[in-house]
Amino acid sequence: MMKILNLINGQLVAPVSDTYIDNYNPSTGTIYSLIPDSDERDVENAVAAAKNAFPAWRDMPKEKRSAILIKLSDLIQRDLDKLALAESIDNGKPLWLSKSVDIPRAVSNIHFYATASLHLHDEAYSMGTVAMNYTMRTPLGIAGCISPWNLPLYLFTWKIAPALASGNCVIAKPSEITPMTAFHLAELSIEAGMPAGVLNIIHGYGHKVGAAIVSHKDIPAISFTGGTKTGEDIARVAAPMFKKISLELGGKNPNIIFADCDFEKAVQTTVRSSFSNQGEICLCGSRIFVERSIYEKFKTAFVEEVKKLKVGNPLNDENWIGAIVSKPHMEKILSYVQLAKQEGGTVICGGQQLHPEGEHANGYYIAPTVIEGLTYDCRTNQEEIFGPVVTLMPFDTEEQVLKYANSTTYGLAASVWTQHLTRAHRVVANLQSGIVWINTWLLRDLRTPFGGVKNSGVGREGGFEALKFFTEEKNVCIKL
Ligand code: NAD
């Protein structure tokens, strides 16, 4: 069976332990490759390599660093079909989605930061004839980047690209649930001419490899995307060590639909924002609040569209929804459907595991699920489910819907649907959310700050925010 390898010091190597973790294809429920079960010894080797590589990478003209990264993004583009297939097999997401979103976005992430870093400039503050200050930005040294399974290569590159482009060496850990495209990226980084030790990719469990990265004294910055509970564990270790930390965590995002919305667009986009990638996008809206006067009309139109969504083999382009990433995650999602029923909810559609024909019968499929009749503050409406499950709730006033929307501990993203410009601004100003879309969803400009408030995270990624995170400022004052 194919064995994935770590990338350390420019070499593809087996883990020191020489033990492996089973890697499942969620669309069939079968094991199809093996993942290194690495530990602190592999991290230690990577740190040694990164320390060695750092001075030359830091001092390399940024145009040259940029050229290596652009080469890497070109190679991802060249291998788009291969990487998209690998992503779909590993994660269960539809192939058409990997081809049109995940892998193209990985290309853009690397290209964006390869070029953005050329425009990061130092600053000067004149004190007239008295003195001149200049503020320089220098890379931190070694950055730890830890990413989740839902958008594997997309989020992995979103972290490593700004870290590398700003002159850091990186020790990165992809999710042990979806390691395959990070392994292919390791191969491509060698082909792109990335100097040995600059990018190191260690596979394995969070509690072993992740924890070893977070607690390592020579890794001064941790950029993490994943669950809120893991973020809390990481902060508990990294904060007393005074590390820089960027945490992109969970969400329970509201969609607010006013009666004066563009109805068709609101329905169509809400279907996408609810069920894209099996609902496994941190930005998916999972609580849909609809103004009471159009509640029944919206419900009917929405459910009609949801029932049309085909679920099954991710490699078949007819299917809009693929497999849930793992068996434990599927069971967690289904347990929330049971909870919703116990809490008084009515499942209007979906709610059950699906068993497509043939080799996919044992895959992890869930019918897109819509639930109504729940209170805004029940557990189903407060806790992150992270699957193809949404709730519908009517509201009467702006004040009421803001109370509902802001009632969770999360604050990542929100969508507001209204044609009333003043209302849109008024509602948005009072929403506790790091990202808000008005009359759209998931429209992204990579220059904009990305991140959440409350338990959805600390810090911002995107644009110059990420380049600033991976660099440290030093102010120099010269007396004239
Ligand atoms: P997770 O927290 O279980 O794992 C994320 C990564 O952290 C994995 O690589 C894992 O191995 C590692 N990890 C686990 N324990 C660790 C530890 N103690 N120390 C260091 N690393 C550790 O999250 P997941 O289940 O992979 O991803 C789903 C979660 O990610 C959801 O909550 C989702 O909302 C969130 N997410 C957030 C964003 C965002 O931008 N805010 C984006 C995507 C996903």
C-alpha cells in the first residue's frame, strides 16, 4: 500500500518511528494509503533543518524567493487534475469542486503571496530636524503551520505561502485525515527548487506532531486553523511561551433573510452556502433566519431545491454532494440530527445516512438535512455541527434576529439578504462577526482580512495581515 512520506531537509523520508496510520477513502470506507505516525523526533529533525536553512532564505533577495514560489504555484497548476483527484479521494469532496475551487485556490494563494511580499515595505517616521525613525520588518525564523481537513490544500497553502514569502522557514502539519495533497506539494516543492530545510512537512496526529510543534521552544509563531477546542489547547501551551499565535477556529454562521431580498438569488445562494463541500466549510451558514412574512414561501422553495441535490460518488460530476470526511465525523453529524429531534425539531428533509450503490455503499454519505421548529438557543442552534445540516427559523424584527444571530459563542461569518441599503448597513454594524456578506456568499478578495471574533479565533489572515503576522517590527531611531 502506498506510503506517504515526510518532507524534512529537502528529502522525502519515513517517520523515525517507522509506524503508520491508516488513511481512509471516505467515499468507499476503505483504507487506501498509509500516513506517517510521526512524533517529536521528526519535528526535532525538521527544526534542525529549518534552523540551518533560515539565514540563507532570509537573506535571499525577495525577488528570488518570489520566483521559487511562483514556480511552485505553476507546478500546482500543471498538476491540477492529479491534485484535484487526490483531494477528492482523500476528503470525499466532489471532483468538480476540487477542480474548480480547491486546487485553483491553492495556485492563487501561493501566487498571491509570492507577489504580495514584493510590495511589503518598511516605514519611516520623520521627527523633523530632531531625528528619523525607520521601522523594518524581519521574518520570525521558523513558523509552525497547522491545518484542518475540510479544505486541505487550499488552507495548507493559505498558511505556508505568506510564511515562506516573508522569509521564514516552515514546519507544517496537514490534517492526518487528509494528508495526500500536502504530500504531493512536498514533491512539487523539491521540483520547484525550494532550498532544503525551508519547507518541512510532518504528517501525523495532532496530539503528537501538532503538540510537538506548538511546544517547541525554537518555533516562535503558530498559525492554526481548526476547531475551537484545539485552538484553546494550543493557546494554553503557546501563550505562556509568548509565541505569536493566529487562530482560525469554528463557526455557527447565521444567514439573515429579509422579506425584501431578491428571493430567487437568496434561495439559490443559501442552498450553496448551506451544503457546499457537504457543509464542511467554516464559512457555511448553518442557521437560516427568515423574516416571518416570507418564511413559508422561502421554506417551500428552499426545500424543493435541496431535494434536487444529488449525493454520491465524489468522482461522478452528476453528484453535487460527496462523502463526509470520516466515519467519526459522520456519526457526530447524525448524532446532532437525533439531538435536534429530542430538542423538538422537525426534520423537513434528509436526516439520514445514505448508502449509494456498489462500492460506495459503505461510504460516509448524509442526505442534505433541513430542520425547523427549534429555539434559537437550543444546543443544535448553538454548537458547530460542520456538516450538511441547517436549521430554519422565522423572525419578526431586526432587533430579534440580531439577538438570535449573536447568541452563539462564535462569530466567524454571516450573510444578510435585503435590498434595503440602510437596513443592510444597520444590521451589519450590529452583527458580531469577522466576515459579513451582503446579498452573496463566499465572494473572496485575497487582500481582505479574514478571521473571526469571539470563540471563532484570534487575529486575521489574508492580504498584508498574514505577512505582518509572520514578521516582526523593529523601530530604529537616528538622532540627527
Ligand atoms: P481539529 O482542531 O481537530 O484539527 C486541526 C488540526 O490541528 C489538525 O491538523 C490536527 O491534527 C491538529 N491538532 C489536533 N490537536 C492538536 C494539538 N493538541 N496541538 C496541535 N495540533 C493539533 O480540526 P478539524 O476537525 O481538522 O477541522 C474542523 C474545524 O476547523 C471546524 O471547527 C472548522 O470550523 C474549523 N475551521 C476553521 C476555519 C477558519 O478559517 N476559521 C477554516 C476551516 C476549518
